[in-house]
Amino acid sequence: MSIDEISQPSNNEDGASQLDPTVPPSFPFTSSSNRLINDSTILQYKFFQMVQPQTYDSIENNSYIPSHDGKIGNDSSYNYYDCVAMDGNVSYLNVSCETILSYSIPLYGYCTPVLLLITLTANSLIVIVLSKRSMASPTNFVLMAMALCDLFTVLFPAPGLLYMYTFGNHYKPLSPLLVCYIWNALNEILPAMFHTASVWLTLALAVQRYIYVCHAPTARTWCTIPRVKNVIASICIAAFFHQSSRFFDKSYSLITIEWNGQETSVCHIETAEWVHEYISEDFYYTFYFSFRILFVHLAPCASLVALNVLLFRAMKQAQRTRDRLFKDNKKRECKRLRDSNCTTLMLIVVVTVFLIVEIPLGVITALHILSSLIYEFLDYYIANLFILFANFFLIVSYPINFAIYCGMSRQFRETFKEIFIKSRKQIGSKKECGSCKYSFVNQRTFTNETVL
């Protein structure tokens, strides 16, 4: 769905040459001159700040003149990030330094806008269908909240993606200050916030289904619509507070550099003064990313794997019970178990798709933390390339839920047809046999999850 980034200051004696890309660099948690670890779980160019060879042209007085092929100066063979984000010993914001352009331009510039339109359409349809009164259930409220969070996760970074990669402005330094703050919020903080909420909502969905299947009497008390709404609101508030400090942990200032043959104002980024004064950079970022690793990646994914296994076992047991009821000619109980199993299987598939794309991001982030704190073993070019593709496939996974609902939920399909196809004959037939498909629900106490 993004994750982290780190920048590495130049260790050159003259302060104006190159980092050797063939030597694995050191990635501390903090850097006094460059940007620090950044976090955004999806659609983020900055999972780990790419270590770029700094190329300076003394004849051009340290100015960066981009060529049409994306190379810089005569050192392009070493510069796989194709950027300069340093003027002397001072860093500034340059999006080209935050990703591997040969991969990010086709993925983020050309493929992602198409996926954005598909996700916008698919998730909007999910919300419209699940918001119908006939679809009201605790599970469907969670699914609707997940669809909205996934949609916002993709939607907020979209303007930056289009401007930077689709329209080819990634090589331009950003300014004025307001643009830099907006860029930080739209491309780092808000996507991370909504993706965090989506992760916790997915966990809540699996826990709720486990209670329904394995502890049915408890579900009547704990899995009511009002309680589920409170849980959704609490998750969204917790995700906001988790990211709230990121709105203020960076300080932007304008500096003047010579760029493209003329003096240009660009954004210089430093850690905010309050972090240095009250906490320290090391403690702040160690605490933030340790919390994120534990409670946004590892713990939710491990819990979801365990819950998926338990749900699958319960579903198999229910299938054996259903076969026994079918032999005893108890059709009503048999149908109820069949519907419940269909719902459980659908949610297992939803959670499995989530885990397939989420676990790699959690693993690489954990490896990054270990490499930064204990022993430097991670090749960050490979790590960033891996994150780039993992992040892209996380975007690809968002519209898949719509296909899952259509393929595995009879009521979702029928409600979709009722809303969008508007066939009078179909609507009439639904009304005639409505009692066998739907039941109007008491939203205060409804807990029956077999209608999905």
C-alpha cells in the first residue's frame, strides 16, 4: 500500500563529488543535512530515500542542467537515480532523488493513473452498493470503511504523481514553502494515515468474522452495528494520532541555488527544532518506526495469518456439519450454513490478497530497521527496487476487492444489478421473493452475517 526513506549525506572530502554506488552505503536513522526517514505506505516515492551519487559540474558552478535522456553531466553511468539534491553541503528537495526513475516513471507515471481511475470507479461502486439498506450489516460497514480508506490512500498522492511523473516535472526542485508542505502531506502523511487505518480495519474484519463463526453467542453482544461504527471511528482516530506528529517533524526553509543556469529558490528540509530540543532525532524515529513495524506491519499480518487459519478450519467443520444436515433433510439449517461459509470464504480471500501484498512491505521495513540499528547488511538499491514494485502491486490489489465481491457474493451482485441495471423485471422478481433473499434489519441489534 509506503514505507520509509533515509538520506545519506556525502562523505566526500571536498563535499562536491560522488558516492560510489558500488559500495553499500551506511543508513543511519538521522542526518543533519539531508532528509530523514520518511514514511508513507502507498503511492510513495520515498520508501527509503534513494542514495544518489552526487554529481557536480565545476564549470557550471554546481548548477544542475537536466538533459533530455535523464542523465546528468558525464557521470550518468554511476548515477542510477539521475538527480542532484545537494548544493555544496546543503540539501534541497528534488523528487528525482527519491526513486529509481527508469522504473518509477513507467510505473507511477503511466500505469498508476490508469489504476487510479479503476480504483476510483471500483471502490466508489463498492461504497454505493454496501451503503444500501438491504446490505446493512456489521461486516459490510467494515468493508465499506476499508474501501474508502484504500480509495483515499490512492487519491491523495494522485496530483503529485501526475505532475511529477506523468507530466515529467520530477527533475524540478520544489518551491515555494507551501508547495513543499503540501507535497509532504499529500505524498507521505495522508497516504500513510489511511493505509494504517485500512490495515487495522482488515484486522477488525477478521476478528469480527472469527467471533461470528467460532463464538456465535458473543457476536450478538459485541458485533452489533453501533459497536462496529464505534470501532471504525476509533481506528480512524488512532491512525490520525499515529501520523499526527509527522505534520510537524520537518522544518522547511527556502535557499537559493543556481539551477539550470539561473538562481532558483528551493526547499531545504531539516528536522523540526522541537524534535531536537525535547526528544532527539534518534529516539523519535526509532520509536516511530518501531511502533509502525510492530503495530502496523508485523502484529497485524501475523494475527491475520492466524485468524485465516482458524477461519478456514471453522469453515471446514461447518461444511461437514452442513453435509450431515443435508443427509438429514434439514434444508433451512443447511442453507444457513452454506451462506455463512460463502461469507467466510469471501473474507478469507480478501484477507489473503491483503497479506500477499502487505507482508513483503513489512519484511523489507523490518530488515531496514535491523540494518540501520544493528548491522549494515541491506543493499539499498535492491531494497528500493523491491519496495517500488511491492508498492505498485499494493495499488494493483485495491480494485481486486470489487471483483471478489462480485464473484463471491450473490447479494452484492443482485444489489449492484438493482442499482445500475435497473431492470424492472429483475426488480419486480426481487420484490416477489424478497423474503427469501433479504430481511430488513434493525440497525441497533442486527448481527446476522449470512446475507452477504
